[in-house]
Amino acid sequence: MTRQPASSPAEQGASLGDYLLSLPQYLLPHHALSRLVLRATRVRQRAWKNLLIRQISRHYRIDLEEAVSADPDHYASFNDFFTRPLKPGVRPLDPRPDRLLSPVDGRVSQAGTIEATRIFQAKGRDYSLLELLGGQTDSAEPFRDGRFATLYLSPRDYHRIHMPLAGTLRRTIYVPGRLFSVAPHTVRSVPRLFARNERLVSLFDTAAGPMALVAVGALFVSCIETVWSGIETPPHGHRVRVRDFPAEGPGSVHLTRGAEMGRFNMGSTVILLFGPEAVAWEAGVRPDAALRMGQAIGRLLQPAATPDTGP
């Protein structure tokens, strides 16, 4: 696996400070807090939601000039603002058809090779591919020895998720779990973090073969939405839920390259998975690198024959 220089913060092991910051999260009522934030961010009272929008925009230095509207009155609630659309053209798609697009604005947490069935989380920590995909062996097997990229969204980022390349949805897997923060200090200190948090796995057939896009929930922010089903979580379940989709006909879902596939109502992390020898990451896709949706993050190595996934 290609890893960053040892001096990078993402490569350093957890410090005492990381553990002290993360320890209280083990005691918090994660899902109750998530439901509380869900309600608070959907309040439509003008003074309340405008105050939230202005305070968060100022604190995180959000570039409102990219949004369709910079006026707080344009948005029905804080969540409406948080998932705001952008002006046309501010996220151009890389024009090369063999390039994978970044599905989100954010930063690279890690990217590299899946070592058999283990995915690198941070120095001294990894987690199971099978566990990440909810114990579904048939869904995990195509990604053995494959490629992964973990992309972190901060509160200042654009929070819609787009397709890295055209795809046909074949399965979704809802996996229940905790809602630890996905901030860098918890990634370094909480074992198996991404395999413990609540998440929604979307599996696609693409020109690069199977692709998994895993939307990972986090503290205060576990509300995941897709364009085909609307809000997927909450409610926060207790069982793995698997839903299969047909390749064609009624109920099938075909999404073009760069199309919106979902959104985080608040924020978190996206994990991309591909099979072995399917894609190669761009040289700039390394821990802590900033990304914008639509930029090239990789290229297809051996395009596979797939059904037409155009409009």
C-alpha cells in the first residue's frame, strides 16, 4: 500500500490527546443526539435558522459565493442550507472519460490497496472489508485485494455526493452501528471506526467493474439520503438491511458520471471501493490532500463491459 511520509499527521499514531478527546464519545447517547440535531436543523423559524446559517458560515468560512443563493432567507431551514446546491459550472467535471471523479468536496483520509480483506484506517489500525459491508460475503469478495479511498467531509464542504463514473445500482446494504465522530483524532484512536459506525453501502456495476460507495454516518450527523429512496437513515435500525435492484426495467437505477447520487444531511465520510487492477489513484490522492467534486482522482485500468448507463 502506498502511504504518505511519516511526517504527515495522518500517518502519525494516536497521541494521548487523541485518546482523551475520543474517550467521552464512548459514553454519549449517539443516536439520541443525532435525532436531536436532526430536529434542530429542520426548524423553519426564520430567526433561528438564519442565526445558525450565519454563525456556521462565519465559523467555518463557507464560500457562499459558490451557492445558488448566499441569502439565508432563501433556505427553508438550516439543513436546507447545509445541503445547498451550487451554481452551475463551479464544479466542472474532468473531461477525460477514463478518469474517476471525486464524488465529494473534502479531504483524503487514506487511499491505497486493500491488503487481502484489510483496509488501512490510520497508523497501527485497520479494519475488515467484510465487516464494512455488513457481513455480506458475496458483496465483499469482488473487492478483495482491490483499491480503496477514504474521503472526509468537514462542515464547510459541499455535502452532496456524486458518481465517480456512470453506474447501475445493484444493491444497497444498511449497516447499523455507533456514531463516533470521524474527525482525524478519532480516526487515529478509535479501533475499526468505519466498520463500527452506522453506514449505507451502495453497490454499482460500472465500466471499472464493481464499485462500492459507502456513506458513513457520524456523531450529530447521521442522516443519509439517496436520489432513489430519499432519506435512508434515520430511523436508526438494529439489523443489516439488504435491498437488491434489477439491472433493467421497473425499479432499476442508472446514474451518469457526475450525477448526484445522495447527500449527507450534515456531514461525514465516503469510502470508495474497487476491485483489483480496476483503477489507479492519481499521484495527488494522498492523505490530507484537498479535493473538489468533479476533479480526477484516478483512472480506469481495464474498462469492463457493462450495460449502458447513460441517460
